[in-house]
Amino acid sequence: MWRLAFRQLTHDWIRSLLTALAISAAIAVILILRGFEQGLYAQSEAVVLDRGGQLIVAQAGVSNFLAVRSSLPQLTRERVEAIDGVSLAHPITGFWVIYGPEGNKFPLLLLVYDTLGGPPPLIEGRSIEDGHDVIIDIGLSKKFDLKPGDPLVISDFEFRVAGITNHSSALFSTFAFVSYDGMIDLFLESEIAPDISTFPLLSFLLVDLEPGADRAGVMQAIEDQVPDVDVFTPQQLAQNDVALGKELFGPIMGVLISLSYMIGLLVIGLIVYADVSVRRHDYGVMKALGFRLSHIVRGVMVQTMMLMVFAFPIGVSVASLVAIGIEWRAPVYMVDVLEPLGLVHVLSGVIVMMILGGLLPLRLIARTDPVIAFQVE
Amino acid sequence: MLRWIYKTLWLQKGPVLSSASGVAAAFVLVIALEAAFVGESNQIVGYIRHANADVWVMQKGVSNMHMATTFVWDWKVKRISELPGVKHATPILYVNTVVKAGGRNWFAYVIGLKPDGARAGPWAMTEGKPHPGAGQIVLPRVYADMAGIKIGDKAEIADKAFTIVGFSEQTFSMANSIAFVTFSDLEELLSISGTVSFILVDAQEGQDPRELAQRIEQQIDKVSAIPQERFIHNDFQIALLMGVEIVSFMTIIGSALAALIIAFTAYSQVARRRRELAIAKALGFKNQSLYLAIIMQTFIITGLALAMALLVSWVLLPAISAFVPQVTLAVTTASLIKMSLIALAVALLAALVPAHFVARVDPISSFKV
């Protein structure tokens, strides 16, 4: 059975190669779309986890980090640091600005930090030294061809790109990091706001605990003793952002991924059907020789599975290459093709598609008359 | 030749149709992905489009609404309303944040309305009242469908609870739905006073909005004044540009998939008809004629697939939006024309492999059994 299926595949290798490539491309489409969805969630999660701290303090009622306005009173930092078990509370704030020339504008989250919460390790340039310095993400750098030393003008205020980092994007936009001095300079020297108090100067506190401090106990103490705040572990806040991302992108990604599975099913069904159709003469011979229908169908299934074994790794490789291409060309996106759970889902989906695709030509085989074995093709 | 192509395809109706279906599905996926971004971009400018101010005034340096932050001193509203050519100036406060209701969270534009600011409020209601009072909120009707919330239920923004008093139509968007509260509630929420976010300026009859925008920028310090159409264009572009690369990459891979499917089908057809091709060659048909036949075959399959894809896009995608209200898919003529041009290239590309096969067919094989 295995030998027959293998020889049928190798008999016309161009056809088998085209078949495998078509199945691989269908698998790659599914993987890329899933990877794109997973990447969106992974980015949302990383935004919080990359900031550091063992606890995060937010305005009461605010349970997300991204795309929400959290505003804490200035005294909150002092109050949090006074609690037993708290070593330091690092301030961080952020607000959206729009950067770029007319016709090519791009939203940018300006993340303002002091002693913690800054950019991930730089891939180019240096860290922030004064209020005019800004660290940008590679996504923004590529989109606008910005390099260390270049100006970055926001609301008529000129920052200078000091360094470039990566993995600082989410929700189709990127982050830029500035110091509190930079933010104050921006507010005072630019026309960004008529009144500095319109912007939250303190959005979150990243809390470091003293060695051996009980995290749950400190969380409770902050909630009890500091008014109008909510406290989260970074993981909790990250999960809230992921959940929000799923609420946001889940439906559309669900539609697109369902479409891609449908394509996969059609492609595999088509290939198996066309293959059986072409080999009806062979099946006629097999029937004339006494092979039973179940045996022939098993042969078709084995052949389909062999194709899948060959096509799946190619599909994963193609998807990985495309993902690398997307992330290289537009680092604002993350396409997480190799996420293990996603791979298992897609593999299971492909196996189901293969079985369904293999069953499609069942009627065609059943109707094949053994007499065609004696006809010249 | 045409008859031979027709007969060849007709005899293989099943594989040809399933091949065309596979290609059509690949085309539909590409159209759907672009439709998702266009649809969402349309929704994002929904508020601006329906508010329909002649000129939008905001903080200097800002030129759009989506994800923007803008604050303008409130005394400028009066100054603007007194300018020649201005019929009315309506201020709104605006923040982009998360609204919680029915146990679910949504990103939303929250618009703060003055008591006399009804013209900046919801334009179509399903239920309840359009203008919220203190502590009240008007939410998109889609929220009610998705979360089972009803009039009188509570919604939260940060730590402030609002009573739902109305559900509006055409205000839902995956990225930015629109919620309406009072101006003073939003001021309290943002801990600010004395500023507004945008000023919606209605021009007097006969007043050119572009001239009015210029006049506002000349006479009012530190503001940007943008006519309605330009403002819509700015927001639409910014939303669309956020997904442009992913759409391009998916177009490439979707097209490659389509090309492979067609190549596979065309190759299968010619491989089956090796003997016929050999006879044709023995009878004096030149390779060029056979290449042309193969190209026509791939064109026919691609044309069939394209027709199916356009039909499905026309019918299925609006239906998806109807059944999954969170998803807005908008198919544009430009997108369909682009897909047609891609299909043309796909058909040509797909003909390469079978053409290579045809070139290698030996006429002598027609005499072998």
C-alpha cells in the first residue's frame, strides 16, 4: 500500500511537486493569518511585561495598559513607596501623538519613563541623555527612514533620535521613549497643549518590592492605603490587554482564518479529486485484479497523507520566510508562525482537511468500472 | 484550437470547477483582508462623516481625530463663533479609551457633549434618548446585541459608572466605537477644565469651507482648521496605512497560491492529453499555437475563478458583516480592479509549467500505443 502510494507520487514528480507546493501555500496562508493574530496578542502582552516591576499601580477602574487613559495624582508615588514591602515606585506615563508628513501620518505612543519602563535593549545608537533625546522602534525607523542623530518633530518640537530599539510596537503602531524632561520640554516649548495639566503626568507606577516581601500582601496594602488606585501584577495587566485584543481582533481574524481553512479544504479536495480522476484507469485495473474499494480508498488516503507529510514542513517554512519578510519590511507587525499551540491547531485542521479531501472522490472511485482496464487510454 | 480547449475543459468539469473554486477562495481571502481594513477605516471616519461640520478646529499641529490628542482653550469657541462666515461653533471633548459594559471591554471614542451640542451627538437611534444627561451614556446598538445590555444598565469608563440611556446606530467600529456622555462628565473623568478637543464649525450659507478654515487659522492663535472632506481623508488614510503592508503581503501569498492551483490544474490537463498534444504536433501545429492554447486555458480557469470571487465578494462579504456585526467589510471597486489585474498576472504565471511540459512532448510518441 505505502509502496504503491509512494510510486504513484514519484511517477510524475512535477505534478506531485506542484501538488505539494499548492498544499504548502494553503497551509502557509492559514499559518500566516494565525501567526498575525497571535503576533497581535503577543505584542500587547509584551508591552506590559517589558516595562518591568513586580506590581503595576493604575488609576482606579483602569485595568488595561494600552490605549486607555490612566491618571494618578502626583502624591501617589510617595504614598506607594511608604508602604511596607515596597522598595521603589517608578513613574511612567504615555500619550498618543501623530507623526509624519502630510499624507503619511502614523500614530505613535510616546512612553515617558524615569528609572524603569524604558525601551528594550537598543539595536543601534545610544540611550537617552537629555530631554531632546528619543528612542524609537525599528518599525518607525524603517517606515520613515530615521536613524540615530535624525530629528523627530512632534507638534513643532524637535526631538533627536538617540537610539533604535525593537519589539516596541502594538495595535499597528509603534512606541517612542522619552524622559520626563523630554515630556516637560515638549509641553512647554511646543503647542501640544494649552495647559500642561490636560495630560496625565503620571499614568502608572511600576513597583519594585523589597527582597522577601509578600507580593499579594503588598498588593492588598496598596489597595487599602492608597486612594483611587488599582494594583495588578504585570501578568494580570498583560492578560487584560490580550483579552482586549481578542475582543478587538478576534471576530475579523476568525472570519479570515475560517476563509483560509476553506481555501485549504478546497485546494486539498481539488488535488485529491483531480488525482483520482487522472488515475481512474489505474483504479480500474486494480478493481479488475480484485482490489476492494476500501483498499483503494485507503491507498488514496495514504497518498494524501504522504503529500501532507511533505507539504506541512514546506508550508511552515514558507510561512516562516514570509513572516520574516513581513517583520523585516514592516517591523510594526509581528507574525508568530511558530507558536506551538497555533502549529498544533493548524496541523489538526490540515489532517481533518486531508481526510475530508480524501473522501470527496470516493463516489468517483466506486463508480469506476473495472472494464476500463481493458481500454486503451 | 478553441474547440479543443473547450472540449478539454468540458470533459474535466469537476476538476476545473473545483480548481476555479480554490482560486476564487484565494482571491476572496485577499479581497476580504483588504475589505476588512477599508471597512474599518470607513467606520473610523463614521463620526466625522455624520457630524458633517464644514470645518473642524483643533490644536495646532493636529490634523486628524483617530488616536489623536488635542486640547484647545474653551474661550476660542466664542471667538470662532464670532468670525464672519461662521454660523455656529460646537465644541466637543474627546478621549480614546476603554468602555466596559455587560462584562466586556471595547475601545471607544468617548465624545463629551455640551447641553446645546446635539448636532455633535448620535445621528440615528435604535432605542432610548440621543442626548445623555449627567451620569448617562449612549452606546452603540451593537454592544447591546453582543453583551445583552439594555437601557438602564451600567457602563463604566475608568472608575466612573454611567447609566445607559440610549443605543445609537452606525456608531460601532472594531477599533473605535462611539460613546456619548456629557461634556462635564468627561471633563471630570479627564480631570481637566477650560479646554475642548474639537470645535465643529458650521459655515453660513454660501461660505466656502476652505476660505473659512484659512480665516480661522489666520485669526485664532494656535489652532488647525480643516475642512470636512480633508479631515475625513486624513483619518481614512491614517487608518488605512496602518494595515497596508499586511494587506500587500497577503495579496502576494494569496496570488501565489492561486497561481499554483491554476498551474496544477493546467498541468494535469496537458499531462492527461500528452498523446493529443503529440498528434497535434505531428499534424504540424507549432509550439506557439499550443502555448497559446494553454494560456487561454489558464485564462479561462482564472476568469471563471475571478467571476466566482467577485460574485462571492459581492454577496458573501456583506452577509458576513450582517451576521458578525463586529466585522465591517467594505469591498471597493478599486480593490476589485486590482484583483482582476492580479488575476491576469496569475494566469500568465500559471501557464509557465504546462508550457514547459508541452515544449518537451515528442511528436513521435503519437505513433506509440
